[in-house]
Amino acid sequence: MSGAGRERHGPMLAQPLHRPSAGRIAACAGLLLLGAVVALAGALVQSCWFPGGLLLALVGAAGLFLGGARATGSRAGAVAPAVGWIIAVMLLTASRPEGDFLFGAGIGSYLYLLGGMAVAVICATLGPGRQPNGGAVRLGK
């Protein structure tokens, strides 16, 4: 028996998907918003202190992505803040009609954009995937 009292038969990937709980949806929504906040903070910090600020911004983003994955116990915890981060960064790169923009055309801005996307992909890949409930299975046991 596992989950809500339903018995599973067959491989885990063959099982139907179930709607996530309200708590998981709220956690992912909160992580999405937190990803946008970290993107904004990183955009401001990376341009202030070039080499150190860029590293600080990327380490902060990586910490959020991995922390989200560990907190939720799934890759969705890393993907949600990564999506929020990417959306916020893309919105910040667009210039406004007044001519204002947050990112200047420089090596630091491009390293922040590309490095942050690479960190998001790496952290989403390293996050824990779906694991079957139950004891560990060993061959020949």
C-alpha cells in the first residue's frame, strides 16, 4: 500500500499522474515568486561589484534552485524558481519606452544571463526525481 491507500501494480512510470496537493502548488508558486526576486537582486548586485557581485548573484540563484529542490523533494522545486528567474531576467532586459533599462551591454550582464540559465539547468538536473515508495530493492537479496 502506498499513497492514499491505493495499491500500485507495475512500473512507477506506468502509473497515472495525480493532481499535486494544495501545499505543493503553493510552495511552487512561492518559489516562482522568490526566483523573480532573486533575479532582480542579482541583476542589481552583479553590476555593482563586477567579479564578486557576479559570483554572488550566481551562487544565490544556485542556492535558491537547489534549496527549492531539497525543500520539495522533487525537480519541480528547482524548476519553479528557475522559471521565475528566467521570466524576470527576460523582462528586465527589455528596454522601456522612456529608454530606461537595467542591464547594460557588457560582459558582466551576458555572463549573468547565460550563467544563470546554465545554473538553472544544472540544478534542475541534479534535483531528486520521482522515487518509488517502499524499501530499497537489491538484486539477489
